[in-house]
Amino acid sequence: MVDVSSSAKPTPEARRQQILDAACDVVRQAGFHGASMAEIAKAAGLSVGQIYRYFENKEAMVAAIVAQDLAEMREKFAELESRPGTLLDAMLDHIDEAVSKCYDPRRAPLVLEVMAEASRNPKVAAIVRAADDQERALASQMLERSRKPEWSDEEFAARTEMIGAMFDGLVIRSVNHPEQDRQAMATVMKSVLTCLLG
């Protein structure tokens, strides 16, 4: 969360982040439809007019949140690719952190709210699907290093999709079964990834 409490005037980037943090908090509590611009402004400690200087509407906020997730993913993929050894080894070393992120109680409600809104709002659906296209392209590019010669394009795409589905599914499981032993999940995930990529 960005600190905007100092006497210095916040930068535009800091102000945007302040608004996004407030929007995420309100959406977690009230859902996408319940998150009015007035409530977001109140949570951010700003006026509604100030909010509109940075975001045209709630869809623009969703786009910014999704863009942040993609930037974080690119950074993580670049880190995995830069590690010595095989890509599979790098991914297995990262599983504990990835499982913990999926079970983050602040992340899951927000992800599920955005997905629910995407199911009924064509603008949000377009944002989410475009981000998913980019995510799959990044994953495919990274996983190409582990591709076996005997895999057809269809099989490689299916294996890549299955990896994404496992992590997406964990976000839902974190809501349905938050007390699940994360270490046990990480251990099983390592076995499944080894099966898919090894």
C-alpha cells in the first residue's frame, strides 16, 4: 500500500495506487456492484471528483488492477527463467510461494469478484480475456524450454492450460477450504508439475 500521509504532495502514480488500494478494499467487502465511486472515494479519503481525474469508471480500475497482476507475473516469469538449472527445478522451488499467494485471503475475494463481473459485464470480460491471452502467451513462451519433442502443439497447449487451471482452481479452493494444509498442497503440486513437465 502506498503511503500518502506525508505532507508532500503525492505523485500521480501514488495517487492512482491509493485509489486502487481503496477500490480493492471496497470490492472485497461489497462486491463489484456494491462498490460505488462514492464508497471508493470515501475509503481513499478523496472526493469523487478526484477519483474521476484518474479513472473514468470502475472498469478502468479493473483494467489497472489486471495490468498490475500481469506486470507482477512478467517479473516472476523473468525471475524463473533467469535461475540456473532447468525451468522445472525453478518452478518447483517457487511452488510454496505460489500456493501461499493463491491462499492469500485478501487476493481470492478480489479475483472472484472480478471474474463474476466478467461473466455479466462485456467490458470487464474483454479486459479479463485480453489479460488471460497475455498470461497464456507468457506461460507458453516460458514453458517452451521444457517442451518434449513428442508433444504436439495441442498437447503442449493442453499441458500449459492445465498448469494455469491448477493455480486458478486453488484460488477458489482457498475460499471453500481455507484451512487446507498449504504445505501438503505444495508437495502434491510439485508432483503434478513434475508429471506435466518432467
